Amino acid sequence: MTLRLARPTIKMDHGRSWKIDKVNPVNDLIVCLSGQGNYRMGEDDERITLAPGQALLVPAYTRFRGTHSGGPDRYTGIAQHFALELFGRGDMVKQLQLRRSVTLPDWTFNGPVVQHYRTHSPSGTTTLSQHHKFMLILLAYLETAFVSWQSPQDVPDSQDQLSVQIMLAASRLAADPVGDGIEEVFAKLPYNEDYFRRAFKDRIGLTPTKFRELKRMEFAASRLGMGLTVKAVAAELGYSDPYYFSRMFKRFIGTSPSTYREKPDVEPAPKEPGIAT
């Protein structure tokens, strides 16, 4: 499964005069953080009101019209244009029957993820970290909105379903490197854990443990780039020994944390194997 972000994140912040009437050539996922937006969708003019914690999918080439609901709060959230290809078989969204809008599950977790995504997504480009975080948001929507496959031939075989579960696990590990560990992420998977770990390494190129540690070190690099001390970042990641943290950082990032902190704009060469895409 391949995710492509078609443009930088739209950080919605609309007052009562806002309105839009548009057709996009790619899919668009809209998530509301505050206020409310009213939408009219497609040729059948379906009417939808989006409130905090709710997500709306606008499929590619679907006309949509939106206005502020008229309430006192500004309408804020994210809108992300994307394409999702399923194992070389074209746009995955076209192959699914989905509820147009849903309330995202576990908003105590997903709400801060969406807010962090909105706050930290760069304005002029897209990044690997941004892809990981958006995949987590998108999968939360797809898991909730899924009704069925459009036709029997669209149903992925068992290996494709396994790949989807691996992508979901990798996205969760990448999106929250200081949160849930591997055991928590794997707890609800419908697979033998040893089998899933081997399949994860086969498709991602790293074991789950090394993949999570790589994401933790990438997170550490971003924190060092913000000016935090090596000791503070080590403590944030749960390392009681800063020297051990420094060895792990150099192993994955290719330079020491103190050197990286002095020159954060230099792109390091990771020492661990690359991630297959």
C-alpha cells in the first residue's frame, strides 16, 4: 500500500464568511478540531455537518460546497489531499464502500494526533514523518467508515490483508514513538506474534524493535534540532543513561547527538538498513 500526499496540509481556520465550491483531482480527508462546517456533497447534494472529532472524505473529482455553520467558534481542522494505491491495483478509495463522514474513534488519542499534525506539518513541503502521521489518521477513518468492498474482485487476498496490518502497525509505531510499545500495538492483531514479526521485517526491512527504535531516534533528532539538551531528550525517551542513548542515536542516525544538535540542518545518513516502500 502506497500513500502519496498531493500537497502540503491545509490548516483550516475559517470564520463565518468562509465558503468553498470546488472539485479536486485527488482524494481529500477533512477533520474538524473546533467549530462546525456545513457541506453539500456530489451530484445528489448530500448535506453533512462536520463537528469536532468528525472526519469527512471527499473522493477525487467529487464536487463539494462548504460554509461555516454560523456558530460563534471558528471552524478549524485539517484538510489533506492524498492518493492511496493498493498493491499496484489503483486507487484504494475507489475500491471501497465507505461512509462519507464518521466520528473518529478514541478521540482522546486521535485528537492530539490531528492537532499535532496540524501544528507541525510544514507549509511548503511534505515529509516522511508527516506521511506516517497522516497514515495513522487515514487508517482511523478507513477502519470506522468501511462498509464493504465495491466488488468481490476488489477483496485483497490474505497476503495483501497482512500487508495492510503491517502498514497499520508501522504507522502507529512511527506516529507515537514515545507512547505505546510494540506489545501494545501488536496486542489486537489477528496473527501469531512470531509470524507477524517475521512478515514485518520482510516487508519493512527492519524488525519491529529496530523500526520503533529508528522512529524514536528520528524523534530525538527533531527534539535536538529544537535546542533541547542531549540529557533532556534522553530522559524524554526513557533512557536513564545518556551515554547509552548517545550510542543508540549514532547507530541509527549516523552521528552523535551532540554533533547533530550543533548542526541540525545537516541530513545524517542512517546506519541501519533503509525502509522498503
